[in-house]
Amino acid sequence: MSFSLRLILLAAAFGGAVTTAIAQDAKIAFGGLKQDTTLPVKIEADQLSVNNADGTAIFSGNVVVAQGEMRLTAAEVKVEYATDGKSIDQLLATGGVTISNLADAAEAREALYTIDTGIVVMTEDVLLTQGASAIAGQKLTIDLQTGSGTMEGRVSTTFVPGGN
């Protein structure tokens, strides 16, 4: 049963009032965060520092990473290149990270995006909003290829019945 359907049933059981649920972890459907991870990654920032010795680049200041409809914003993004030196292996975003696509958005202090697998791991004070509903925790793992994810670490959910 999907996360949204479970919340609708829970809200109905409580007479349609706003419902708060607390758990250790929760499976989540991310239809809006499903992404074609083979699309090019575009990065814009105020500054770029490149370290050829370790194959990294650090983008800082108003960083915006775009891949298709997905946007990631942060204060700083460290890019780690694959051993071929041509393709991106991982992006480590820090400092007020926001990932958005369509109606879904997730915020955290840090996010690690592994390009090949399409997995994003967001940590520290994570907040996911889907329309009027929200879920918070300490770690959010999103599979962009399937549009699914898991929130972990003292999960708290607020569901607004009738909200999309």
C-alpha cells in the first residue's frame, strides 16, 4: 500500500482531522521526484575551484544543479569525477540543500547524489513536502529512477486531508 493511500486511510479513521504520525522509518512515493538520471547535469554557481590532483571540483555560492526537471540548490556542491575524468560520479551538496521537481520538494543540511545509481541520500533535519503534506526525519534516501524513497530517524508526518 502506498504512503499516500495509508495516510488517507489514517485520516479517514480520525474523522478527516489533521493527523500526525510518528515512526522510526517510512516508505514514501516520490512521483514528482522520479528523474531520468541519464540526462546531462548542468551546474551554475558564483565560484568554481578545481583540484586536478584528486579529481574534484567545488562550486560555491548560490549553487544550482539541474538535471531535466529536477533542481538542487545549496551553498556548496563538491563534484567528484569518475576515474575516466570525464563523467561525474557523485555530487556532495552542503549548506541549506533543497531538491525539487514538480510538486515535491525536500530540504536538508547535506545531500549526496550518486549519478550512476540515481540515489540521493539527504541527511540532517530533513523535510519533505508533497503538496500540503509534510514528512520530517534525519535521513531520506530517494531512488530517482523509481520515484521511491525511505525516511529514517524519528519520522514525523503531518497529513492534511484533501490536500494534494
